Amino acid sequence: MYLGKNRFTITKIVAREILDCRFNPTVQVDVWAGDDVWGRADVPAGRSRGEREAWELRDGDKKVFGGLGVQKAVKNIHEIIAPALIGMDVRDQRNIDLAMIKLDGTPNKKKLGGNATIGVSMAVARAAANACNLPLYRYLNVNAYVLPVPLLNYINGGRLTSNDLDFQEICIFPVGAETFRESMIIGWDVYNALRDILSSKYGKIAVNVGDEGGFAPPIVSIKEAMDHLVKAVKVAGHEKKVQYGFDCAATHFYDAKKKVYKFEGEERTNKDMLAFYKELIKKYPIATMEDPFDEDDIEGFKMATEQLGIQIVGDDFLCTNPKLIRERADYCNALLLKFNQIGTLSETMDAAESAYRHKFGIMVSERSGETEDPILSDVTVGINAGQIKTGATRSERTVKYNRLLEIEHELGDAALYAGRMYTNPF
Ligand code: PGA
Ligand code: ZN
């Protein structure tokens, strides 16, 4: 029912092209409710993208930003999405998202661009929270109180750097901290110990950072990288509080034609990779592994989930897609949740809900091309997810940690750090 304009009525939507942390263009959206309330959201961009992700609409005009401009997505927001949403109640998130899904009409948001729809969808939620005078996490969930364990990506490889490490992310997972703040203190200690270890072994160049703010040393061997990380944790005195995790991002070292993984200079079958993963788990206290096999290697994922006895996270494998989660629920046991993989907040929430119903863990994740927008942190707490992954240093990463520190402070005694219960915090 439309009762005329009030402070919850969408009155204006303004989009623009901004830059992400790789200096590539991306979409920023402001949604206005009533006359003086508004909410803003920036859209991040992936580099090691899954095949089934929502479509990222780029202009393709090579003369401007090498074809990566997003003026078409901005135009779609102004000319197609805004006229349909103006007059709707900004709190009516699901109908707003459904309206965009209908306007688009394709299975992967190819017409409007997933980068257009997710920008609007998230800015709608922000504007609604602002109109209700609530922080976003509280607007999303009256019972939000879990602070996630951060998976800190301290050694970058794969597509996020120019080194030859095949895994994309080699991380520490401070599950033994008591609070989110303590996880940051542990993170600081380990990061600085690792800097000393890497620079004394490989020289100053080794502590340059990759796209996600972790070090990018000239190492090829995963075990060698792990040995340094384990040593850094030991030097920092946090062995009892820290476990480890990887984003293998194996899709990106898989040769689909030959059906082999091109790993550390050798061609390996999925069984060879599984044996390697078993060795790693035996040697180091690894808690979590993301995309250990190619996004279509169901057999590989099934073996990993049945035999490795750790958290197996689906990123490219699930693409935050509720349908894929249903179809593939037997082959992994945790969801990597990235809003722009699916293209609306409602569908993101559906993916989270579906994951919980399958007794999955949930790790909310950034993209390698991030902005200064910390919306990720509010959604993480808003769904009581036990885990977050947002890289290491650099402001587009620390802004997410800072928002979590702020939320933990705001929640006071009500805050619960997920800790060792990261899969299922309560
Ligand atoms: P992406 O990388 O944002 O480039 O996809 C992050 C990941 O694979 O988890
Ligand atoms: Zn990944």
C-alpha cells in the first residue's frame, strides 16, 4: 500500500563511478529515503572470479580505463532501476531486490549488471538502517551479537601477486583469542614477526605486499611459506591461540582440458592434490581450506570433505548461490559469502540461511578489489557469522577490522567472539 511520501520512501538514487583499491573503476550508489536520509554502498570487484558469479558489467571501451569503466552500470541504475524503485518503502528490501531481479530478467544479472544491482541493494539497506536510526547490523538482526574470527591473509600468492606461490591465501586463524580485539593484537604480533623473518631470509623485497595486504615473498613452495608463518607465530608466542587456513583457489591452477592441477611445477591429479593436503594437515594445525579443487571438480570436493576432517569452504564452488548450495551441500561444509557473487542482499541472506540449514559454517568475504566501505562487517555481525576474511593490511582491509572493533565496543558485554566455535558460534 502506498500512503504517500514519508521518511521511508525512496525519493532518489544516485550512482557514480569511483575507484577500487587496484585503481580500477567500480560503482558507488547513494539511495535517498524521504528528504534527508541517505545510505551509501560501494561495490567491490574480484580478480579470481568463479564461473557462476553474477555478471560484472564493464563498458569495454578500451580508450577509457582500459575497458573497465562502469558507466553502463551507472546508466542502468539511473535509467532503469531508479524509476522502478522510487516511491517504494526503503525497508521493503525483498520486494526491492525482486523488482531488480525482474527488471534484469537473466539468470546472472547480465542485463543490468550484478555490480549495479548489488550496489543499489546494499545502499537500500544502509538507507533503511539510517532511516530507522539503527546501525546496519542491528537493523538486519535484533539478535546480532557474534564477532567473527578473522582469517588473516599474511602470505599472498596466486592471482593476487606476482610471485609463484600457487595458493592464493596463506592465513592465520586466531581462534584462541577471547575477543575480536585480542585477535587483532595477535595479528599485529604475528605480522611483524613475519616481516622480520621474511626480510632477513629473502631481503627487503620480500615484504612488499600483494593485493590483499599480505606479504608477497618470492617463494614457490607452500610448505616453505607455512614454515615461515608457523615460526612467526612461535616467535610472537601465540602457538596455542592460532590455527591456519588457506584459500587454495584451485580453479586457477587447474587445466580443465588435461584435467590436471599444475601445482608447484608438476601436473597432479585430484588424488595427488588430496594426498598433498593430507600431508599439510598432518604437519600443521590447519582448520580451514577454501576451494581446494577446481570449481567443477565435485569428486575432489567430495574427497576433501569426507577425508580431510577440516572445514572445506566453497567460494568459486558455491558462488553465494542458494541453488548451488542446495545442489552441492554434500561436497563441502562451509560457505564463503560474497554479496556481489549473487547480486542482491536478499539473495545473499538466502544463501546464508541455506548454509545454516545445511549446518555449514559461514565465512563472510571481501573481494581482492575492495573499497573503503565496511558494509561487510555489519553484514557479518548481522548474520552472526563466525568467520570473516578480508585480507591483511591496507586501509580497504583495516576499515573492515575497525568497524568490527567499533561494533564490539558498542555491544559491550553482549558481544561474543566466535573463537573455536567459529563454525557454529551458539
Ligand atoms: P577475488 O579473490 O575477490 O579476486 O575473487 C578472493 C577469493 O578468491 O576468495
Ligand atoms: Zn576464494
